[in-house]
Amino acid sequence: YLRIPLRILVIEKLQATVASVQGEVHLLADGNKPIPLKEGEFLLPGQTITTGANGRAHLVLPNSAYTRVGANSHLTLVSLFKLKNGALKMDFELARGEIFHQLLKKLRRNEQFLTETPVTITGIRGTEYRLKTTGPDTNIVETLSGQVAVSGQNNTGAIQTLRPGQGVRVTRAHGPERPRP
């Protein structure tokens, strides 16, 4: 078993492009006060988007991936980079609110697209799905196309695979329930 430091494998740090904004949308970076986010700007790893009651944002990511951030949301781009073998690694953290991820091209075997909330971890390879934080201890995951693997934080509950048209409620205490239409 060979362990190679990630810093040796990363060849390119990437960014998300802000394709559109509507209403109140702010960027949080480096502990500074929120600044209005505008169409055409970039979201870098470590930065956070917050939206107000009327706010929405649309992000364009590498590999034909898109993310829509809904109203009253708090989404952090944790990491976004390309490895020497060309694999993309994209990680998000949704503290509250609702997002819609869409991947038009299926990820390769060694690529990663993860989103964490305080309750849920979701991973996809080529899919469209919604992730909603409906309270401090509950999330809803809904798959529109493709498949989504869902697990609870700290390995609560069994990992569930959602197929198109299925949804699941995830609680902090019990993890994912059984998928349902």
C-alpha cells in the first residue's frame, strides 16, 4: 500500500464560474464581510456563497457540471482541483438551504463529486439531484436522473442508492431512510 501526498498529485487548482445571480447573493472569503456576488465572477475553493430569501445563483463547474443554489442557502466550495492523471475532485459543503447539482458527463472512476451537510454525505458520478436542508437534523435528497449514493454523517444508517425518481429523508440520529418514489 503506497501513500502519496495529495500536494504532489494536484496539478491544477480550478474555480467555479458564476453564470447568473438573482436577488441577494453574497460571497464570503477569508473571514471578510460579505460582498455582493456578480455574474461572471469566480468562486474559489474555500469561498462561500450565501443567498437571501429572494437570492439564487447558478455556478458552472469543470466537466460540464452545474450547481444551482436556492434561496436562504449557505454553500462552500471546499475543494476543486485536477490531479496529474486528469481526474477532477469537487467537494462542497451545504450548511443550509437547497442546491441542485447536474452533471452532463459521467465522472470517471477515480473522479469525485461530493456534497456534505451536517447530516448527509452525497456522492455522484453522472446525475441530476436536489439536496435540501429542512432543519438542523434532517435533509431531503431527490434524484432526477442517474444515481446518488447517500449516507449519514459519522456512518449513521446504511448507505442508500437512489435511482431516478426516488427520494430519501436523512436524519442525524438514524441516517438515510429507505428510498421512495
